[in-house]
Amino acid sequence: MHHSGPVHVIGANGRSGLALCRALRAAGRDFVPIVRDGARWQATRLPMPARLADLAHDPDRLRHALRDATTIVLTAHARHLPAVLAAAPAQARFVALGSTRIFTRWPDAHARGVLHGAQALAGSGRDGVLLHPTMIYGATGENNVQRLAALMRRLPVLPLPVGDRARLQPIWQGDVTRALLAAIGRDWHGPQSLIIAGGDQVSYRDFTRMVALAAGLRPRPVLPVPGTMLMALARLSLPGLPAITPAEVRRLMEDKVFDIAPMRAQLGLEPLPLALGLARTFKPAAFC
């Protein structure tokens, strides 16, 4: 079903928000960017004038920015969903980005914030969906695969906890954008939740090999290291190496794989193969 009116994009300056705005413009769909930093939005050179709002500290300004909204997309952190729900017009429908980190065994502030937003949407009775992506890669300025490649450029071997037993299922930024577009065009009856993920489930060992090959590097041998030792090393600041937190190390020790049959059925989305997504990440000009 086609929904008339512009799409109000909250967090339009962020990676997923900006990618969505560019896709909406390419599709000829009107949108209203809602940002905290107007100068940063102007630097994108997109012609749509932005509305300013502070999600955490100025509910009146947020309410004014959403005054005529019928479709609201929140690409900022899902912890802001309660404020957005409170400020939105009664007729507005919602699409928001959460995170599969909500399912971790070791919840941190990020995960607890997503859970808070999910509970707010579920309790609101409003029409909409909270999309939970797995690890997103391939966005301009992202620091997932790029940071891993930077680490492999400096290390002859790659230390990983628990060897290659844990698996992950990363999703390409372009597929996140496609998921958002599909969710915008779909009717959601009441509050919904949906996981969006890539189609390939790979071990961390295989993932590092695929990243190395896509980045033009020789794959590094994996050195299995006890997780507690690697977490202790992560607390050290080593010159020339990208920073990795103990929490990130701990998350390497759990599987992060999900069933994407509901995503395929509800959004009609077939994710890009991981090898092709990584190739586009490191050599985007080859696919223009």
C-alpha cells in the first residue's frame, strides 16, 4: 500500500539515516530530515531543508518537528523511541532501528536502551515496526570491517577468543536501507518486531579471512586466546592498533545468528551475499 506524505527521518545525519534519505530522494519520495546539527546536514548537499530537534532534552521542539508527520522513521538509537512516541501525532506510523544486541547474554547500556525502546513501542499500541539488524557493515565511515582490516594490516596473527566456534551473520548497509524502504511501504497493524540479517552465517575465523581477501590482504592465521586474557589485553592502549573494548571481545564469544525467513516473507528482502557485500565495501568504485 502506498502511504502519502513525506517520510520524517529522525537521525538523518547518521549512517543509516543518511543512506535512507539518499535512497528516498533517488526514488522520488519526499522526506523531512530531522537532525540535531543543521550545519552537518547542510554539508550533505541534499536539498531538503532539515528540522532541528534534540531527542533527549527538548520534547517541545521534537513535537514541533513532527507536527505533520504521518510516517516516522527513527534511525537514531532506539532508546529515544519513548520520546518520539510521546511527541508524534496520533495518526503517525513508525519504523525504527533497534539491534540484535538486545538478545545478548551480556547486556550493556546499548542493549538496555534498545530493550527500553522495544518495550515502549510494544506498550504503545501504535502501528509500526522495530527492525533489529545484526552487525552492519559497508556504510561510509563504519568501523566494523574497516577496523578489522586495519588490525590485520598491523598484526601477523589474529588473536580470537574460543578459536572459530562463534558465528555471526552481518548485514550490508545497502540491505538495511532496502529493509527500511520496504518497511515504510508496508502496513503494520499494531507494534511489531523483526530481525534483519545477512544470508551468510560464518565463523569469526572465516569472517576474518573474507575481510582480508576483500581488503587485498593475506589472510592472517588465527591465534586462539582465552577470552579472559584477551579481555584483559583489550584494556591496554597499544600504539598503532585500533581500540577494542573488553565488551567487544566478550561479544565475540557468543553466536549471533538468526532466522531470516520472517524478514524475507514480510519485507521481500533477499540479502546480498557476504562476499559481494565485502567486495563493494572495499572497492565501491568497481560497482558504480
